[in-house]
Amino acid sequence: MATIFEQESRTFSEYLLVPNLTTEKNTPDQVDLSAPICRFRKGEEESKLKINIPFVSAVMQAVSDDGMAIALARCGGMSFIFQSQSIESQCEMIRKVKKYKAGIVASDSNVSPDATLEDILKLREEKEHGTVAVTEDGTAEGKLLGLVTTRDYRVSRMSLDEKVSTFMTPIEKLVTAPEGTTLKVANDIIWDNKINQLPIIDKDGRLVGLVFRKDYEFHKANPYELLDKDKKLIVGAGINTRDYMERVPALIEAGADALCLDSSDGFSVWQQKALEWIKSNYPDVIVGAGNVVDAEGFKFLADCGADFIKIGIGGGSICITREQKGIGCGQASAVLAVSEARDKYFKETGVYIPLCSDGGIVHDYHMALALAMGADFMMLGRYFARFDESPTRKLLVGGSYVKEYWGEGSNRARNWQRYDDGGKGGKMAFEEGVDSYVPYAGKLKDNLDTSIAKVKATMCSCGSSSIEEFQEKARLVVVSSTSIIEGGAHDVIQKENDRTAR
Ligand code: IMP
């Protein structure tokens, strides 16, 4: 006979946190939101990779491209670039993120002195920034002859075939710094000379890289920025259980810092096979797996070697898996069940496996609940899709700005690998996701700052200064439907525009 679980499955909205004693230690500036991404022996060693804020962006076409990855890593989180695209284009996105080094960057717009104004304008459109290095051979490492910035030409007054050598700022008039100059000194030079960019050159006058004023200013304002040991932004990549033997080596070569098996149902031999192959060929590579919703699914992937495990089936905002297949579990119950299994696994083996709660975060307070229930970090799709930095179109619909957002299992994305049933593959028999709009919400950083402020405030109310402490101390209560109504503004006539963004 079938097993019937005794407890009904619940969502985040059915719980509230009961405050603990708040002490002098519990102020937002003292809260540490860093989270491990890779399994480790807790108490003996640190996780190989940590994110500075517990947010990763979903492995989705409508969410995680290189633009989102750069914006999120600069705020301390991490994107997993979508895998429902060719290996080449996914790797190109990874390379773009790794090239975007805050600090000394390799010049990606370069011309020789014979290039024309037309070439400069084309480069500007293609690369979307205004500084072009003029080198003897037109390469990023060539002998530096000058720079062209938007201040050097006036399109309305010049002919498009004018040679760069006639209007560039020549090297004699540029402030440069020698190879080996530290970032700090480079920034002092930028300030002292009131310039926007500083070329770094080697002893033979060849270009090593450029330091931009705006990067430094952003860095100062973003203490959480997530950088690798070479000060490059950290980025993850989605993979699937079909072409991993080709995709994984290419992604590693391109510089991906972590991988994540992207599947709607991770409790499968396909994930086992992929994990075993990756772990035996690339033992140092960080690879997460999922999604699962219970202890059995967790244990299976933990034993297969997954470095982190993703929780969630059917809770995504664009997801219709529960309606279509009748599988899944309320997200809160799933996180609680898997966390319990993870803690048991840690007690038995000494190995701590970070958990990621994926999908179904609607309100900011759900973020704190996910962490309190045992998730180390969370994956968000709808949340990030609303921002300027997501790859989709911003449209005016019914007088309001919206952004497009579609599921990986929708006909629009046709990510059949994610919904792989082990059959011949190559097609999806039915949809598991919808194509939708989400309200446009502006800049990622502004929204993330507000969400982080709320999570920290909740943690302070619960007497916690770190996610680990929060998980240990959190006390949760199931709320009745009437007490949910009590939780919003009620029995008052609310004034229009009297609500700050929630
Ligand atoms: P959201 O943050 O609630 O929008 O959920 C995002 C999550 O939904 C993703 O990280 C995936 O796990 C999941 N997801 C993405 N596309 C689909 C789909 O088409 N059907 C079902 N789930 C999806």
C-alpha cells in the first residue's frame, strides 16, 4: 500500500518566527550573511567556496545571463548561468563574467592607429562602453599608443573615415602606471590626476590592463562583492544530465566556479551518473544537485557526492509541475524535511552539506523563513527577473512597466534536458511552466539592499548574528488563516501611496 505522510505539506506563508532575546550583539551591522556553497567537514575546515549574501539567481533563460551574473556577484551573491543554450554560448557568458574584473581589467576594446572613427563607434555599440585602447598591433597586449574615449571625438563634426591616430589622446599626454602597481596605488593616481581610467603598462610599453574609477567607487560601496583569488567575479553554471561529458569540461575551461545540475526532479539515476562522472574526472569541481523535497532524495544525492543540494518541486512562481504531474511538496515542509536529514547526515558523517531553497519565495520575509528552516542560501527566479539586470524585455502593459519571465519548462524555453524522463530525449511532451510578466522593480542593488535589511532585522529579532546561529535558535509557529489576515494592515482605511515597497 502507498505510504501516506502524516503531516500535510505547508508553504512559507503558513509560518511565522517567534522572537528570541535580542542583545547588544544583535544589530544589523553585526549580522554575517555569508553562506557555504560546498560540502565540508564542519568544525575541522571551511567550505571551499562561500557566498557573501545567501542569494543565487535561478538557472533560467529569463534570469541568469552574464549581465545578471556580474550585477549579482558585485553585490555578493552568485548566478548560475542557464544551460538551455549551446555549450559555446554558455561558455562565452562565463568568460564575459570572468573578464569583468573589478580592479585591473584586460582591455576588451582595442584598435590599431589605422582604425577609423566608424570602427570606434561599432566597438562602442558592441562592447557597450566608451574606452578604446590604441595599440601598435590592435591587440589587448600590444604596445600602447593612446586611448580613445567619448571625449576625443564629436561624431557630428567628424568624418567616419577619420583615422584614430588623428584624434586619440596620445600616450605622451596620458597618465600611466607601471606593471606591478597595486590597485590601491592605481586608485590614488586616478584621484590625484582627476582621470577616469588608468592604463597599466609593462617595461616595454605594452598594455597590461586598465583600472577604472567607477569600479573602485562601486567596490567601496559594495563591501560584499564576491571575488575569486584573482579578484575576478565568481560565477556558476547550470548543467544537465545529457551532455555533461562535453559541457562540464568546456565550462571549467571557461572559468566557471561552481556547477549545478538543473533538473525539476533530482532523485534519479541520471543525476547519480552525472555526479559520479564529474567527481571522478574533476574531483575539485564544486557541483550541486537537485531538486529534492524529502529525506530520501537528500540522502541519495548526498551519497552520490553532491556538494550542495537544492530543494523544491512545484513551488516556483511560473511552475505548473504540481498541476501537470501531481508531484511536489509545499516549500516550507520540504525545506524542514531536508534540513532534518542534512543535520542527521552531518551527525553521522561529520560532513555538512549546504542546502539551497529553490523557488516559491514571494515576500522578503520568506527569505528569513527559508534560512530559519535550515536552508543555507536560496535560489530565486521571479525576484531577480523583475530587475533592470535580467536579460528579458521591459514592456509597458496596461499602464505599468513589466518584465517578461518564463519557465524553463514552458514552450518558450523548451528546456527538455531539465524535464528529462530518461527516454530518447529531444522533446517535451507537455509544458511544466508558463510564460508570464512580472512587475518591473528597478535596479537589482536597490531591491537587494532592502531585502537584506529585512532579513538582518528578522535575524536580530531572533537573537542571531549568523545564518548558522539563526538555524539553531529559530522558533517557528504555524499560523491559522485568520491570523494571516491579522498580519496585514486591517480594520483601517488605508491612505493611497501609504505603503513603502514590501
Ligand atoms: P521562483 O523564484 O518562484 O520564480 O522559482 C524559480 C524556480 O522555479 C527555478 O529556480 C526552478 O527551480 C523552477 N522552475 C524554473 N522553470 C520552471 C518551469 O518551467 N516549471 C517548473 N519549475 C520551474
